[in-house]
Amino acid sequence: MENEYRQILEVESTDAYIALFGLNDENISLIREELGVEVFVHGTQIQLSGEEEKVELAKLAISKLLEILARGEGIDRTRIRYCIELAREGNADAIGEIMKDTIAVTSRGRQVKCKTLGQRKYVDAIKKNTCVFAIGPAGTGKTYLAIAMAVVALKNKDIEKIVLTRPAVEAGEKLGFLPGDLAQKVDPYLRPLNDALHEMMGVDAYQRLVERGQIEVAPLAYMRGRTLNDAFIILDEAQNTTSEQMKMFLTRMGMNSHMVITGDVTQIDLPAGKKSGLVEAVEVLRDVKDIGIVHLSHRDVVRHELVQAIVQAYEKHAARPEAQRRTERRFRPA
């Protein structure tokens, strides 16, 4: 079309081109679908055509993606979608800021960085507050980022120990009815926390710190009656705490300690009629100074793109009034 608006972008190398568009140009179709523009590649040039506003948006989003690649970061379909969303909202400049700082480095040398605005706000909240609540779906990095921050604090000698805990009720089982000794009973519940620690510091270093008492991973019930000084304390799966358990946990905090409480309020496994301690704590402590509350959403999911779609579908379902859901079920074809 003669009146079609066009723009051209230069790609520095073939490697950058492949990283941006993927093998067999699989990401070109994604950009076309998301932005409604035509994308053509000639050599090292990317040609965009379509409506002026959409083409300029595509140019901005692709430019920011190329900046990410230039810093040595990877790109996948989830990140492409997220960059497009931010550009569409007028937050394109935030794309570079999100991943600017390295939070930690794993035992294998991989840099841990924030990947979304929500994650950036979460990490900043941990830095600014003594106690932080992070509420969001699976895959948003709630626990992993908290553990990364805890490991850095331990390495910097800002604290003396890391304490990780979670309530052992996710599967509706009582520990006393499970086979094995205490370590065997609690291992399935605490394995995700141990796995994250192993990745951050290596298995050998982890074992040494456990033996010295500088890392403790235990069920929530074992926190009762203690005062935890000079510690970074993380309560995971907090949606499955009762009001009494949450209050007990929060009052374990001693001098020079930090707490991070994470949970997903859409996955509460408590008996019917029991209010989640996490839900109540967020209501009660919302205005308390030095307590940060961060809400993450499907946009902050950093796993496979299908996980993001699944979480979004559940969020939409939960947002519909119960009366509407009942009506839909009643008239749904068999």
C-alpha cells in the first residue's frame, strides 16, 4: 500500500537477529500478532510497516529488546510479550531499568536479576523494609528472589543466619502419619527451599553452613517459643498458616533481623471455615510502618508462557461474581 507507514531498524549481527527472532523466525509471527504490523527482514535490516502508531510502538519495543540482547541477556516469548506490554503502556524506559542491577550470583556464575516491574518493586521493598509480604501466583519468583537476597546478606555478614520455614499442610497430611524420621517427614515440604539454596551457594557450601547452624530449614511448628536475632527469616506458602500461626511467626523477630513472607492466596489448603493467616495479616498490618506489601500477578510469571496464560485464566475466573459463575455452569451445554 502506498500510504503504508514504514520504519527500518538495523541489527548489529546475525547472532542478535537469531536471538531476537528465534530459529526459523518463530518470534516474528508473535510480534505481528501482538502489534498488528508487518515485519520483513533483509540482511541486517528489520523493516516494519502498517499503521503509524503501531509501527512506532513495534520499533520502540524491538529497540528495547535489542538493548537487552546487547547487555548479554536472553530473550524468550514471555519477555517479548512483556516488553510489548510495557511499551504499549508508555513504560518502555522501565524495560532497561528492570534488569540493570544484579541481585546475586549463583554457585555456577549465573547472574540473578529482576525480570519484571513487579519483581523490581519486590526486591526494592525487601531492601527498604524490615518485614515484607509478597502475594502472588506460582512462578513469579517470590521465594527464589527472597532466598537470593538472604544469601547475599549472609555473604556480606549483614546477618548471621538464614531461617527458612513453611507450614506442612499443603497436601492435607499430618507429619505424624508420614513414614520415616523427622528429616524424612519434612523433606518433601521443604525441598523447594533446599533446591533454591543449593542453586544459590552450591551443595557443599550449603551443607557446611547447615552444620554450623547458619542455615536452618524447618517446619513452621518448630519456630514456636524462639527469638531469632541477626537472621534473615523467610516464611514460604504462608497462605496455609492460621491466624494463630502467623501471629506466632511474626513475633519471633529479634534484633537486626529481616522477614519475608510469601504466599499465593488462590491456593489455600486450610480446612473450610479457617481464615488464612496471610490474608488476615495483610489486612491488619497494611498501614504499619516498616512493613512492605507487594502484590505480584500473571504479568510477573517468569516460567513457560503457558503458565502465564493459565494463571491469567484463573485470575479472570476468580474475578467473576459467584452468581455469574453459577449461571454459566447451569446453562453450559453437556
